[in-house]
Amino acid sequence: MGLVGGEEVLIPLQKQLEASFQKIGFQPEDRPFQPHLTLGRMKSNRGKENLVPRIEKHQDDELGNFQVERLVLLKSDLRPSGPIYTALREMKLGGNLTA
């Protein structure tokens, strides 16, 4: 899901995080940063042809505002049964984004 507003906070934050991660060995992304929220992931393409039109039907829907209070760095271990997420670090933030 794309975000409207908040870029003035998110983009500098992303640049700071990327620079910090680079110092400890993570390579920067090849693609430009696109602020978004991931609502779900698919394990396979099965059923994709039915799902995509249903999602596209709502691509211009506005879902409201929310307050961002913290950033959590998660480690994800992908398993056949599904991912296991472990919180590594947390940073308190402040901001208001429109989704």
C-alpha cells in the first residue's frame, strides 16, 4: 500500500538507516525507496489472477490517518510453515502518515 504524505520524514530516515546499515556490511538497495506498507505476502502465484483485480479495484481508496510512534527492526526467518519474526531493536518516533 502506498503512502500519501510523510515523505519529508520517511525519506531522510530511510537514508540515515541505509547509511548506518552500510557501515555494518549491508549493501544499499538498487531500486529507489518507495514509502509503503506491506499488507501481505503470497507464498506462490497460485490464485494471483483472482487476487490482483480485487486489489486493483481498491488502489485509489483512502484508508485514513495514523500516528507513527516507533520503528522496530525485525529479523525474519523464512520457514516452510511461514516466517518467524524477531524484534532486534526499537526506536520511538513521532509522525503522522496518511495511508
